[in-house]
Amino acid sequence: SRSIRLAVIPGDGIGPEVVAQGLKALTAALPSDVKLETREYDLGARRWHATGETLPDAELESLKQHDAILLGAIGDPSVPSGVLERGLLLKLRFAFDHYVNLRPSKLFPHTASPLAGRPEIDFVVVREGTEGPYTGNGGSLRTGTPAEVATEVSVNTAYGVERVVRDAYERAQARPRRKLTLVHKNNVLVHAGHLWRRVFDRVGREYPEVTTDYLHVDAATIFFVTQPERFDVIVTDNLFGDILTDLAAAITGGIGLAASGNINPTGAFPSMFEPVHGSAPDIAGTGKADPTATVLSVALLLRHLGYEAEAARVEKAVAEDITGRGSAVRTTDQVGDALVSRVLASVQTG
Ligand code: IPM
Ligand code: MN
């Protein structure tokens, strides 16, 4: 019989609350012959305070023995900025070579969005996940003095750019509109920008059915707001992708709905699925967190593991739930329960 070994990292703040709902939805969606084995990892602020550890090697090795990872959120104001982000979240993305950071954006009818009523917002950002300014290259000289110099070096390799660009072409090719937009800033970042552009054009010759387009990142932010329907698949570097996907979330109903997958398409290491939002310590424990982003991340997880029909059911449940949302305020648990009922109902009707 089939089985899924899932590593679960609830993490900080609202992480554990939204992950609990994600697991409920996952269990509801999976066919009954699939055995789900979960193992929870105590990583994040609590662990760091207690032991000084962020992600010990033994844990990294153990995480590797799974088919996928579900992560809630990492980060807490009581921990210096960067310690958990670099030492845990980015360490995982780098160690497991998650070079495709997949972030879909879809505007569901009746979503509270500043762009509500737009004809169609349905695009996916393929954000590079292992290079760019995130590699930690750089340093600071004469730290703390008026003569301080700090550098953050963006690392872009032909190998790294090509593999993510190729993945984006494949995704564009598989979608009805078959359009791929490269976003960079090659009028200023001439070294990295021109590498991206050359690779983008060269790989594109292998995908004659895909229409291509290039935008500078600043112009792209304008079009996200004024003409979001022009986008289908976007491929971009790690930092531009980080910024653009928060904006993408804002125009499609907010960060409470934005899902992501940190994917290693080769399958050499487990891929990791997480909501785009952070740990939101201000609302932790209040039941106000919307678990929808985590549930949609579970759909990406299901699709990645080959459970396409199940993924589609979860996404349909979310679409129905959002469309049917009234003005009543629901708790994290209530939203989770509503999604589970809808998933179960659609399992019954096939
Ligand atoms: C995200 C987050 C992370 C990132 C931080 C927490 C390191 O903002 O997943 O978008 O910058 O990638
Ligand atoms: Mn971000």
C-alpha cells in the first residue's frame, strides 16, 4: 500500500495553529489506502532559547528521510533578526537544494482584495531559491564606525539560472496561456541581469510555443497593480521573487491566502511546503490566523507527490470557502473545519 512520510515543522507564532489545520485537510484529502506517517520537529525560537540550536546536523539528516516537509512559520521577536531565518529556514532551502520556490497567485471571486472584480488574476511566480543575494556572501568592514562598508553579494551561476528558467518554461508550456515573463533589473544589475537574459533567450528556443516577455522589476510592480491579468508564469531571482510575491499576495486577498512550495524537482531531497506569511506573533494564540495559506500549501504538497485529484479537491474546497465567506469572523479552527467538510464532501461525490 502507499504511504507518505511527512516531516512537520510547526515553528513559531501562529505556525503550530495553521499547521494543525493543514494536517487536518491533508488527512481528509488523502485516499484511505494511503498511510500518512508524520514526525514533528521541535525547531524554532523555543528550541533556540533552550539549547542555542537552530538546525543541528542530526535533525537535517533525519528530515532528509522524508517524502516532504510541511512548515508553519519561523521567526520570533525574542530572537535576533536573521538567526532563525538564516540558521533554519534558509539553511533548509539551501541544504535540500530547493531551487524552485513556487508561489501561485489566484484571485477568487469575492476575495477582499484592493483589486476585487478584476477579470482574471491567475499567475505563478517561479522564484529562484538557492542563489542571488540570499547566499550570505558579503561582509562588513570597519563595522560600527562612520567608515563602515557593508556588501551583500548576489551570486548567480549559469547552472543555477538555467535550471530554474527551464523549470519555468516547463510550467508555462503546461498552462493554457503559455506565457513566461522574466523579471530582473538588467539596466542596472548588468552582470547578473544579462546572464539571466541570455539564458532565458537561449532556453526559450526550445519552447517555441511559449510567448516570452521581459520586465524590469520596478515596472513589474506597477503592472501587478494596474494590469495583473497580463501575467501567467513569472521567473525571477530570489530577492525580486521575495518582494514580488508579497505584492502578489496583497492583490489576491492577502497574505493569509498565499501558498508556497520550496521544490527540488530532481527529487534528490524532500521538498518543503509553507505559507508565504510569517509567524505573526501579534496574533499567535488568538485564533485569528487564517489557515488557508497552509491548506493551499498542502495542495501543492499533494500535487508534488503525484496526488493531483486530491490537490484539486483541496483547492476547490478553498475556492468554495472563500467565495462563500460572509462577514462573520471565524477562528482558525472553524476555517479549518469548514475546509475539511468541503474536502470530505467532494471526496464522497467523486
Ligand atoms: C519568505 C520569507 C523568507 C524569505 C524570510 C523569512 C527569510 O520572507 O519565505 O518569503 O525572504 O525568503
Ligand atoms: Mn518573503
